[in-house]
Amino acid sequence: MRRSLRTEIIALNGVLGALAVICLLLADVLPTSKISLYALSSFFVSIAIIEGGIRAGWIFYAATAILGSIIVPDKISIVPYALFFGVYGIIKFYIEKLNRIVIEYVLKVVFFNACAAIIILAAKSLFEAGLTSRFPWVALVIAGEIIFLVYDFVYTLFINYYRDRLRAKILKR
């Protein structure tokens, strides 16, 4: 890889990392739009993967999770990014390499359910009162899975939009 191209990708990842951490900070301080900001912060990982490869994606994820945990005042608000949103672009990359649509969606939903279970179990152990809801758990799980599938679809649309329209404008190659 040309030296100037590597430098360009490192600079791009620095800017994207700053944007991801800003999204995490805003998710902590703003009273609304938290999930939207976590989702937005996750999109930057895919650009790091497209431009620098999967290794760059892992480094980007680790750097933004660590930097976010240092900068964001409420450390608990980093958990959704660290456990799901930040790593999802990487998991999506690996799963979609299978090129078998049904298996891909099954694995994605399994990953989502595993992350949701970890977060729910951690919340139950942290908050002694437990988690209660007016809705049956099955309905909440199904609603969560539907929202996740919409998120995955939007994530794919973002990746395609970046590759087709934004990439040439940002990198001017």
C-alpha cells in the first residue's frame, strides 16, 4: 500500500473515531435519541473496515470503545456500544462473508439475542429490584428482533451508499 494512501486512511479513521466518540458523548448527555446515536456511531466501524480491512475495523472498535470510556462521563452509557453497536459492524462483516442469506440472518439474530441476554442479565444483577415490564417478555423479544432487523437493513443501506456515493467524494481517488 502506498505510504500516502495509508496516511490518508489513518487520518480518515481518526476523524471517524472522533465522530463515533462524539455520538457516544451525545448519547450520554442528550435526553432523547440515544439508540439512534448508538446506531450512528456503529456505522463508522464499517467505513474503517471498507477502507482499511478487518484488522483496521478491530483497532477502530477498540480505540473508540476505550476512548469513549475515558471521555464519556457516565461509564454505563458506553456498555451498549462496547457490547453490541461497536462490534456489530465487525460481526456483520464475518457473517456476510458466508454468502448464504438465511444462515446470515439466523446468525445475526442469534448474535443480537445473545447480546440482549447479556445486557439483561447484567442489568438484573446490578439492579436488585429486577426488570419489570407491562408487556410479556416474548412480545418484547420479538419487537426487539424486528427493530434489530430494520437496523441491519439500514446498516446495509448505509454501507452501499458509502461505497456508491460517499467514498469517491471523501477519498477523492
